[in-house]
Amino acid sequence: MGQIGIGVIGCGYWGPNLVRNFNALPDAEIVVLCDATKARAQETQLMAPRSTITTEFDAVLGDPRVDAVVVATPAQTHFGLTLAALESGHHVFVEKPVAMTSEEAEVLVALAQERGLVLMTGHTFLYSPPVRKIRELLTSGAIGQVLTIDSSRVNLGIFRSDVDVLWDLGPHDISIIMYLLGKLPQSVACGGASYMRENIHDAAYLHLRFAGGQMAHVFLSWLSPVKLRRMTIVGREGMILYDDTAEMEKVKVYTGDSHSLTPEELRYSPEQLYRIGDVHIPALPRLEPLRAQCEEFLECVRTGAEPASSGVIGAQVVRLLEGAHRSLELEGRQVPLAWREDTK
């Protein structure tokens, strides 16, 4: 296979970033750009001057030069566009969420598997050097058994009208946590509120429970005066602090005597809790996560391999978000999560 022909659907907020990255890769060629607003497509075309422009989605699917379709449109359109692309035999890279219901997401997963097509979802943080380094550290036992994960992802706006804060910011932390732990939560509880607009939650708290007693908490908000992307992973032998907004030193590993004490020792030595111990700051490669994700998409198209941010991962995130909304309806009660065998 020579260059992989890419058709990009959506040239709004995120589409141009995908065009920029795919256009920089020698194995890809952006052959057609599609947007309902022709002017947006024309502006994006400056990054891929050899591409053609259309306002018709069917024209992309009918273009014989297109091997794979990139969907970067509003969330409610993801299912219909992805379904049509898969049915026409195209590999698909679709932004998160892959669909707005788990039933729709699982239809896409099954269709891609049946047709032998790559379905990648836009969980870009799974390609982030800090996240990959943390997973490496956890796998090596650097902080022992993970006990809790606490995450905050907040900023002022963007106040979206198509999805709430759970669907906008939640997929990032949910996908990261499941990736780091390597397993799915057993239940979810969620509290939240709609302060700025009716029926669109702009602040939410997620509580996830995993087998073995592990817990994760996630705070999401569009109502913060500052942008914060911070996660703390607590293990039996240390802790990891991940601050994605830091210019340098995004990952810090803390180890100390207090983490190696037994419960009996802690009962008689409470002062040990205040000892910080050593701090290790691992070196991280400087690369753009989206570039790495685009490279993996092309590699999977060539080889048929399963991407780290597969359609299965996307479907799992959607099912968890459904559980979170069910919990909101039940005033924050814990909701068990049932996972289908083909999306585990």
C-alpha cells in the first residue's frame, strides 16, 4: 500500500489539528476536505493545498482516492457519519465520543470487526508521553499497588450546547484512568448541577469503584477561573502527581517511609505521615500526542492491528458516561456497570 488517502469530515474546532498532523506524515495524503461551510474548508485547505473541497459527505465516500475517513464533527453526528463510512468500506478515525449511546457505539464496534476495518476513537491522551510514562511506572511497580486516583479537569468554558461537561471533559479522565489501571470500573456514582443553562451540566463529580477496592474520583467543571489538568495516583509504596498544564516536570514520583509502614506501625507512628521522602522526575519525550495517534492510525490501517484508542475503548467510555447520567437521575446513587463481553 502506498500513501493512505484521507478524507476529513469537519473543519471546525478540531478538524484543522487533524489535517495538520496527517498532512505532515509521509504515509498519508489528505485528498478531500468536507464541511457544511465551504469557507471553513477553504481556510483549512491552506494546510493541505493538494486536497479538494466538498460540502457533501457522500462525495467523500464516493471518492476512489479515499481509504480512510476522519470524523471531526459535532458529537451527535458521530454515529451516523461513522456508520456510513464503515458500511462503505472505509477505515475511520472519529473524535470522542464515538457515539451518544452505548448501543450505537457497540454497533460501530461490531461492524468494524465484521468488515476488518480500523475504528479509532479520539482519546488522544492515551498517546501522551506523561500518561504512557505513568502506565510504565505502574506496571513496573514503582509505587506498589494503586489504591486511589484523584483527578481534576476544570476551566472557564467553553460552554457547549451540544454536550454537557461530562461528555465534553469526562472522556479524557475516564479513558486515562481505565488505561492506567488496565481494568474497567464495577460501578459509578455522579453528582452535578446545571448552573448556567438548564439541563446542561457544567459541573460534575464522578466516583468510580473497581474490583479490589480501588477508587477514582474525577471533578469536571466549566466554572473555574483557572485551567487545571491534575491527577494524583496513590499507591501503597508511593504517589505520582501528573500535572498536564505544567510547562516542565509534568510527572513527579513521590516515595517515602510513610508509604512502606504497616497499619500497625502507623498506629504508633503518626508523625511518619508528614514525611515527604524522595521525589523522582522522569524524563519525557517531547512529542505531540495527536501526531503519535495519527501515526498509529496509519500503522493500524496498514497492518490491521488494534489501536490503543480503539472503538472498544470508545464504547466503554460511552457506557460509563451513560451510567454516570443514570446516577444523576438517581440523585447520586451508585450505579452498577454491566460490560458486554465483546467490548471488554
